Amino acid sequence: MGGQAHAHVLYEAVLRCRSQEDVEALFADLCTYQEQEQMIQRAYAAQMLIEGRTYADIIAETDISSATLSRVSRALRHGSGGYRRLIPPADETKTVAADAQK
């Protein structure tokens, strides 16, 4: 049986997260360090694209490959809308990060 048949297990686990600490713990158990870094890089690139930053700026700041950046951009334009709905603006991200450090 394919993995998609059990995707609800993952989605339910994410929905049960009540804090950034919960999300970090889940991702630490679920993903390798490299997988987490790649997801972080893609989310940050999406945020920068939403803000209107250029490919050159994003690649310089994140070291993301142009192919991956292109996929993120395509998802923003033609995807399911998850990036736009769920990636917070940069100023909001800084507030959440600062609150998490308290």
C-alpha cells in the first residue's frame, strides 16, 4: 500500500502541534537534519519571493539551487496555495522567533 494512503497520520500529527516547540520536536523526529534544512530553505525562499525579492538575491542569501527556487516559484504561482496561506510575512516571523526565545 502506498504512502499516500496513510498521509492522514502525518497531517493529524502536524495539526496536533500547539507550539513552535511541538513542531520542532516533530520535525526533529520525522526528518533528517538535511531534510529539515531543505524545507527551511524552501519556506524562506517562498517568503522572499512573496516579498518581491529577486532570484539573484534569494540565491545569494540562501544558497538555494536555481532549480529548487524555480520549483518554489512555480508552486507559488500554480500550486495549492499553501505557501501563500501559511508562510508568514518576514516581520511576523521575526516576532514569532523572538517570542519563542523568551
